[in-house]
Amino acid sequence: MSTAAEHPHGSGVPQPAATVEELRAALTRIAPDAVATFDAERAAAVARARQEVSSAPVRRFLRQWALRVAIERHPDLAARLRHLEARAGHVTDLEEGRMIASEIGRILDKAAAEAGIEHGGES
């Protein structure tokens, strides 16, 4: 049984390694409705990798989903991000838009750090 000390960010599900198996297993626990999308995007990434003879599409897929899992592990944070993204689509005030973009950036940076990836990186 896990404790809050083992998961200092308040999640009952630890951040998994960025592998297909571990990310999918985490999704089944924290966001089961996202598993079908994960599977479809994984198939598309593998097909692109074969077509391009490159592992880059699969690496991008794994980074994208590691970031999503890092966010979804924290339901309040995931809900806040969805709210900000929805609000960003309707904002007309430049200053409000900047504040929204800044907060979204902080959320993504925190999630990227938890996932052990460079936010926005192509490595």
C-alpha cells in the first residue's frame, strides 16, 4: 500500500516510466477513458516510425503521454488545465491571455519535471 510520503505530490499513482506498458497501465487507473486514444495514437506512431524508418514518432508519442499521465495523476490540476485551455479559446483581453498562457506553462513545466522530460524538447 502506498503512502503520501511515497507520492509527495498527492497522487495515489506514481509517475510511471515512459514505456508503452507502464503508461498504459497508469492510464487504466487514472483516466480509463483515454486508453482507446492512447492505443490509437500508439498504432499511428508505430506506423509513422516504420514509414520514416525512425524512432522519433514513438519517442514523441511516449513524451506526450508521459506528460498527460503526469497531469492526470492530479485530478484538480488536470481540471484546472482543462478550464484554462477552454478559457484561452474565448479570451479577448491580452493581459488575461498572457496570465492564462503563463499558468498553463507552469502546469506543463511541473508535469514535464515529474515525467522526467524536457517540456517542448525533441530529444
